[in-house]
Amino acid sequence: MARGPRPRTAADGIVVVDKPSGMTSHDVVSRMRRFAGTRKVGHAGTLDPMATGVLIVGVERATRLLGHLMLTDKTYDATIRLGVTTHTDDAEGEVLVVTDASHVADEAIHHGVQALTGSIMQRPSSVSAIKVDGVRSYDRVRAGEEIVLPERPAMISRFEIHQIRRTESTVDIDVTVDCSSGTYIRALARDLGAGLNVGGHLTALRRTRVGAFTIDEAHSLEQLEQDCVIIPLADVVRETFPSVSVDAADVDRVLHGSRIPIANDRDGIVGIFGPDGRVLSIAEPREGVYAHLVVFS
């Protein structure tokens, strides 16, 4: 979608950060608080320290959108290594098992990838941010507990192999994955290796898209320190959700959280805008009316 000119900064909006390796998502938020000049900063969709790429950071009122932006689909470039299993399912974990994978044929790898494409059930890595009885799973594992998280549905709409590279005993596979929110690429690497009976883990991960926002418009922290480019809140809502306009008579009703009749047959979350183009809320249809999820009063 083409976007109009943007101001250098805006009080409310998002920043598309190209997160570097070695930093936590919280580290990025801490830096962005300084760059944006406000404490009211948060992020949508955590990236592990090893991972790089698109991290959506909300500023001021846009922080109220982050829970909804987390639910959009995502794209990743990744490298999977067959023949080595780690306790975190990625390269930062302790090596548990090493298996010679040199015999695994390209055809078997393609079949394994195909089996993990589409609607699947996936067990998240135990070293993840999922809470178990109020405590992060990775904290329980670090405390010595053995955690096996339940499977959950995931949609893998694309699992594309770009290159297969071989050493004496391991196989590295460069892939691109389009997936639903909540998908663990580490778990895909683990499950591909397990399906081929040689084990596997993730050695590189770069997120290139979150919903409508891509790596092409992401900025490094060094760039943002010089020019904190914030996409205005109204632009974010327009690019993420279908838009619905209301007339002047309904503006106050929306800003006070009153439900308004549905003017069309759109399904799912929509952005509601006033006649002047100001974003008023995001809402979803319920029994013939729009119920507001977030009101930007």
C-alpha cells in the first residue's frame, strides 16, 4: 500500500526496528525510550537475542495496538542445521546429541518440509516465554525443572527451501517461512530434524515481515538514534485493518465507547476513522454493531 509523506516524528505511532543480534527485545525498547523521549514504549512479538530483523515498537497511544499487531502473520528467513540437537532448539543452547546426517537425501528433506507445511500442531520449545502457572517457561527450565509444553495449532503457509549445504556430518538448509502468529521457527527446525531421525536446530533467524510492515522500511538503532522515524498511528491502523469512516454525529459516540451500527459486511477487526481522517478506534463486529477494542480518545 502506498503511503503519503510522513513527519520526522509523531507523538503516537510505531517504529519498525531492524533488531541486531545479541540484544533482547527489551533492550531495544530501552533504547527506543531514549530516542523517542518517552517511557511509554513497548514491542509486539518478541525476538530471541540470536534473531535479527523486524521488531515492531509502539510509542505512546500506539502501545495499545501492540496486542493486536502481534496477531498478524509473519515472514522469516532461517537456517536449519540437521545432525545436532540442542536443549533450546537453537544455536545458543547446550548440545545434547550429535548424529551423522550426511546420508539424508535432498528428497527426504523436501518431504520433511512438506509435512510441516499447512495447518499443523506444534509443541513450543520449553525454553520460551510462554507462562506456566504465571512463570515463564524458560525461567522454570533455568531453575532445573523439566517442562514439556502442550501442542498448539500453527499455520505454515510457506516453507520454502532455498539452498541445501553439506559438511561431512551436518546439513544446513536455508529457508523462508510464512506463518501465523505464535509459530516457533525453532520448533520447526527441531521437528524437521526429528522427522528425519537425525535431530536439528536453528542456527540463524531473521524476521523480514510482521503483517504489513517489512524489513525494507526497518531502521537500525544507529539510524534511529539520529532520526527517530515514527509511523503515525492513523497510518498504522489503515495499513493493518480495513477502514470504516463515520460521520461527525458518531465521533463522540465512538470516543465514549458506544457501539455503532455496522455500515458494511466486513468481517474481523476494522479501524474506525472520523470525517477528518483521525483514527478513533479499532473495533470488531458483534451482533450487528461495532464493539470497540481500543478507543483512541
